[in-house]
Amino acid sequence: MIPLRRIQKLTLAEGPWHRLVDRVSLQVQTAGGTAGENGDERTRTWPAPLVRRTELHRVIADILPALAVDVDWQAVHPRAVRREFAGLMIVVVPILLGLYWLIGSRGLVAVPLLVVWALVHAQRTVAALRWGVSDAAVHFTRGWIWRRVLAAPLTKVQVVSRHQTPFDRRHRMATVSADTAGGHVGGYAIHIPYLAAPVARDLTDRLAAAAARTPFRW
């Protein structure tokens, strides 16, 4: 029931339970099918809600052969851990202040626990951020507890953009986003943060050039 020619993005989802039973969930997103609230049409379908990891390559090859390839994964900027940790501290500090206000100095016991948790979470989160570009698609992974591996065929990429926040400019980083016809309004199919500015420029140019070279098929 899935029109293969309309597949815009492939997602592999994996949580703690998946890893316990050595399974992965496979989702595809297509353009056309179900009308959204804003008039755009998109469909998200799980062709393989639970598939053995050993059979995953075969399943992907049956659905999108061009995506069943080995990817040369790249890490994000080394200073991404520092930025992720700083972002978590924006949440941790109010929690600590609230504990101090509620129970006094006893709340300070939570300081090392929350700081260590924030540091470990930042390190694991950044370690899970990887990206790569094959001959046929752009790939991205994120999440260390609930993992997601995303792949969008270059022939389906419609928009490529590079973003820089004030914090990005300060650390000489940027975010690269690639959108497809099946992307939801206000979001992107692939969203790669914490890239070194020169790497982000090269990746943007590479994706834009690859998308321009390939004829778009609806």
C-alpha cells in the first residue's frame, strides 16, 4: 500500500526495549496521502514495526536499495558537548534553586548529582549525533536512549538551508537542514546541529548541488 516512488524519508527507531530484544522499528514518510491541518499531504507508515537487526539491511534493500549502503559517519564539532552542557544547566540551576528554597541547605546535596547527570547526558547526546552523505542520500543519527537514524534520498530534497544563532556564531558553528516534500510544516526532514562553520558551508553546497543534479520525481 506504500507507493515506493513517493518515499521522502526513512527512519529507524530504537529504544531500550528494542535493544533488549535485538529489534529495530522502520518507518517511512511519503508525500501524498493524508491531508494535514495546513493542507499539506503526508503519510507516516511503519512497514516494519519490529524487525530483527540481522534482517534490517535486507528490508531496507527491498524498500529503497539506494539507502542500503555503508555510510561514512562524521562527528559534530568537538565543543558541542560544552554547548549541550550549558543548555542543560539552564534547566538544572532553577531546579537547584527550587530545592534550596523548599528544603534549605539540604538541597545542595543534589548539586553534584544533577551536574554529573547533565555532563553525562551532554556527552552521550553529542556522541550520538552523527551525519553522513552517500551517493544517494543524506543520513543523520541522534538520541542515545531513544535512537533515531534518518535518511533522505537526495532526489527528494527540495530545500537546503544553513542556520546560525548568536551562540553558533560565537563558537563558529552552524546547523544544516534539508527538507523534503514529506516534511511537516515548520520542520525539516534532516536537521544537523553543531557543525563547524566551514563544514556546514561545504555540506550545504554539496547537498544543494546533489539535489540540483537529480531530477525530482513526485
